[in-house]
Amino acid sequence: MNLAETIYQKSLDLPEDKAVEVIDFIDFLKNRTRPNQPGLHDINHHAGKLALSCLDLIKEDIGVIENAPSDLSTNPAYLKGYGE
């Protein structure tokens, strides 16, 4: 029996609500290992089911801009005049 068959066999006796959790977890794993950031459909699909933070959604983009300050909020000079 291969791995997919083992997963299938183990899922057969799960209650429906637990089977839905398994499907959601599989979707989560697929999205987590995708090379690209999840799209809005993926985020909305998991809304309320999985705790995706803003950091989870942008972690692949952190540090991609060269020569940018590390954190604009820590240096008030960067924000001087903003909103005036």
C-alpha cells in the first residue's frame, strides 16, 4: 500500500467534521510549500479555519528591496512630513 492509499484508508472511519479538517490541513500544506504567496482565494478559503498571520502571507517578500531601511517605524526622520 502506498502513502496515498494509507492516508485514504485511515480517513475512511473519520467523522465528517474531522475529514473536512484533514482536507483543510492538506490544502494548508500545499499552500505553505508553494513557491508563490497564497492568493486571495486561498486566504479567504482558510479565513476562520487556520490562523494565517500577515507575516505568514508576506514572509517570502521580506528583504527583497535592496538598500531599504530595516524598519521605517523606528526612525521618525523617515516619517517627517507624512500626512501633512
